Amino acid sequence: MLDLESPEVLRTVLESLKIGVCLVDHDRKIVFWNHGAEAITGYLQQEVLGRFCGEFLLVKRERNRMICEQACPLLSAMRDGRPRDAPAYLHHKAGYPVPVSIRAIPIRDPQGHVIGAAETFLPRSVGTHPHRPESDLAVGHGLDTVTRLPDRLYTEWYLLDHL
């Protein structure tokens, strides 16, 4: 019979998910990073474990606000104990933004105290091309659906990043 309470079984399941899963402690240091997170961000597990999540999950919200600086879903979930959902752009290791849907949830100890948070992120397609465009400027799927040119958010990110 399958032991669903076994830490090994749960870890194996989390490791094999295609969605990104990141667990952080109360100081937002990464304690778990699955294969889905590696594939989505380009950062390997050994590069991120023990490091501050803001170093790797440099996230922008749809309205060009830096989440990590102003409204971190992980920190908010840990503060009030409620889940958070947000559309955002992660910064890929190769330098381009990746559009994702983020969900942050608090992690509690047996007494109910918040001791960390879990964040899942799932790529979302922007436009009709869910694969990475070939153009260097338009990587990260930031294409306008009508013109097939980089959208406003991507263009602003690109300019800010290169100034």
C-alpha cells in the first residue's frame, strides 16, 4: 500500500512536478527547489538552495512593479497566513522575462505557527505562441498578440535592464 505520509514519497512527487515549486524559510531563504523550477527559471537546485529568493525570483507584476521590493507574495502569505495569487514575470537565468502565474501559501508547524512559505509558478503564454520566439528582443513570450512585436511591458523591462 502507498504511504502518502512518507516524506520520501512526498519529496519524489514534488521533485517531479512540471510546475515550479519553491519552499522558503521565515527569512525567505530557499530550502526546496524542484525540477520544474529549474526548467522554468534556468537556475539549478544547487545554485539556489540556502540563498535569498529575491536573488533568483526577481519578479515583476503586470503593471511593472517589482514584487520582491513592494509586494512579495511569499512575505505577505507568511505575515497574514493567507494564500496569494499573482500574474508576474520571473527573470530567467539567460536574462529574459518569463510570464508566470504565481501562488504563494504559508507553511505551518504542528502548532499552527507560520514557519515559511511555498510558492508555485506555472508558465503562462502571452500571445498565441507558447514557445520561445527566436528573436533576441522578443524572448520570454512578451509579444503583442496582434502585431507580433514586443509588448509594452517587455519593451519597458528591456530598456530598463539595458540602461
